[in-house]
Amino acid sequence: MFLSDLSIKQPVLATMMMAALAVLGLTSYQALKVDLFPDVEFPVVTVTTRYTGASPETVERDVTKFIEEAVNTVEGVRHIESTSQEGLSNIVVQFNVGVPTLNASQDIRGKVAAIRGELPREIDEPIILRIDPASTPIVSVAVNAPTLAPRAVSDIADKLVKRRLENVPGVGAVNLVGEAKREIQVVVDRTRLESYGLSLVQVVDALRMQNVDAPVGTADRGATEAMVRVAARGTSAAQIAEIPVKRLGERTVLVGDIAHVIDGVEEATSVAFVNERPAIALDVQKQAGANTVAVADGVREAVARMQPELPPGVSLQMVRDDSTFIRESIEDSLEDGSAIRGASTITQQLAKNLYLSESRNPTRK
């Protein structure tokens, strides 16, 4: 009754209130976050440790067992499951519902760091990750360049495309898949090595000692002090080949005398194909809480702007876009809502017609 009386006595105020509510509703609707799944936090943390060359029994005895015992003391742990295989230890820690995974991962990281001295020195640093559905890529962009070498395509993808995509609002990370990284390979000739009476350890030590880039101290210049740095890192195959290994009499044996130095690419750890052709892919991950549709639109606009700037024969193609399914789901929901409202209107009209027909032609008994 209060709202009715107020609306009748103050029609201008009622009209302004309705207009304000309409504007507020439209503004809130535009600010709604659109995503494929709700923001759910899974109370699961994984600990992955690589122990190259070790048997499953050794991994279980020297790595998995120690980490399990340390992690088991973390507060809120519900279940621990581990897998030990050749060269790899994987531990899945499940926490009770309600335990913040960020704090849990930090606690696990502290426990693992405390027992690092008891683990073998040859293992890689344990990788501790949270299970986060939002960390999966939402967009994948392929770099196609059939006429260029893999290294050249990788440089374009890394130095141009990746940096431009990282500047898109809402983008958290951009990962390269199928890239060809430069690697200077030293292929030792065993016959030459034995002819000079050298061992492979001597060659490795020479490369390590003569190929450095590190600070060595400071130089006093009176009122100022300058940093001194030794930059003796080889940047080409020719420079690596000139590194001395050992001096025999009046002759110095160089790396090039006992090995073939090749400026090539390292062994690929990931591969990307587009239409059965090798390509370089860039997986785009969004920031936590970012709008998936808005980030995908920003990536699409960035790709369109970059296309004219690329060298001849290089093209960009969006091969994956999760926002497409989200858009279709929203459209289906709107269409279903319209259909339900339409069916309700038709039902109401049929009921009204039936009531009028019964009123005009009453049934007699």
C-alpha cells in the first residue's frame, strides 16, 4: 500500500525511481562476468619431481617416500595418492573442503624445502601446482609460415606475436607450443679425442670454464664504484670451436680440433600441427576472474592488427576459441527463455478462450 500511495501522490518520484532501477539493471548486466564454468576452487595440490635415469623403485625409496612423510604433516590433508615411475614422482594431495589451496600450496612448498637436503642432489626442483580450471588456455593462435625455417618462425612468434598478445587486457600468460629453440651442439669425434689423449670430461670442463658470463667484483674509481663482469660466453659456433681444451707441447688443442660444432636447434619437447602441417602455436591463458569472452575478443582484435605487420608468407590463425561455445550457450538460454515465455502466453490465451467459450455456452445437465 505504501508504494501504491507514493506512486499515486508522487508520480514524478516514482518515474525517476523506475528509471534509476532500469539504468542500474542495464549497467549491472553489462558488467556481468561471462565464463564457461563457475569460479570453483578444487582443494587439490600436486607435487611433481623428476629424477632422470632412476628406476621406479629408486624413485619410490629416495623421493616419493620422503615427500609423502613431509606433506602428511600439513594441516587439513584428507588424502594422499602417489605414483612412482621411471624418472618421475607424482604426488596428489587432497585437502578438506574449505581449505584455501593457496595457503595449502605454500605450506607444502615449505615442507618440501625443509627436506630438500635429504633428497638426491640429481633430482630437479619439485614442482608444486594447484588444480585450477581457470589456468587452461582459452584461445590458441597458430603461426603459419611454410616458406621460413623453424627457427625464424619461432623468433617471430616469441619476439612479436607473444609480446603483443601479452599486452591484451585480461591475458595472464602466453605459452609457445612447437617452438624451435637455438642450441649450439658440440659433437665430439671419439677417434680424434683418443688421438690427442683427452677424455670427454676434459672437454666438458673446458667448455664450462671458458664459456662463462658472471660478475667478479667491483672496481674502485675514487668517488664511484663500478661493477666488473666477465663476459666470455660464446655466441656462435665459430667462437665455441676456438675454445682451448689442452696444450700439448707448442700446440693448443681447440674444441674444433676434436669435435664438430653445429649451430642448430634443440630436440623438440612439444609439437603443433595445423591441417597436418607443422606450425607454432600460442596458448593464451586468462587472468583469474577475467571475462573469457572479452579476453577472446581482445586477442582476435590483436591478431587482426598484427596480420599486416608480419613478413610475407607468415599468417596468424585462431585455431581454438572457447568463447564460441560460451556465446552459443548464452544464445540457447535466451532462446529457451523466449520459447518458455511464448508457450506460457499461448497457454494463457488458450485458457482464456476456453473460459469465454464455457461462459457463452454453458453445459446443461
